[in-house]
Amino acid sequence: MVNSDMILFSANGSSSKFFDLYSDGYFMPMDDSKNDLTGSYEVIGNEVKFKVQRKADTGDAEDYVITGDRTINCAYAINPFSADRRSKHN
């Protein structure tokens, strides 16, 4: 996705992770030059629950500024076959 601020969640039990990413084209997104995310995850049975935060305006040129006066378009993609962040999604 072109010029997209992204968060990638990799649910893999006790090895779960989340990543602050940026994409400027239709290929694998890059790590954002500044990681503005803080958070944690919890493994509950066979599920992983993430709690992640960031400032609405991080000052990072690769992050979308979130304001309360406009709609934010969001999308998601899932790869149920791999927790490897380099693997292609559906």
C-alpha cells in the first residue's frame, strides 16, 4: 500500500511481537525509522491479546496524524499459515 502507516501484529504464543512499519509501495513494508509504539501482549489459551499505544501526533513523518475531527480509513490482512512477518498475506 502506497504511503501507509502500519502496525503489524505477529501472534505466535510467547514469541508474539508487534512492529511499527511504513510502506511506500506494493511490496513488503519497511520498519518505520522511529518506533513510536509501546505495548504488551497476553497469551490466553490459544489466543494472543495485544494492547498497543502511540501518540496521536508522534512528530514522525512516516506516522499518520490522528485527529478527532476526521474519519480514519483502516485495513487489515491476515496470513493464518505463518507468524513470519516476511511471509505474504492473503
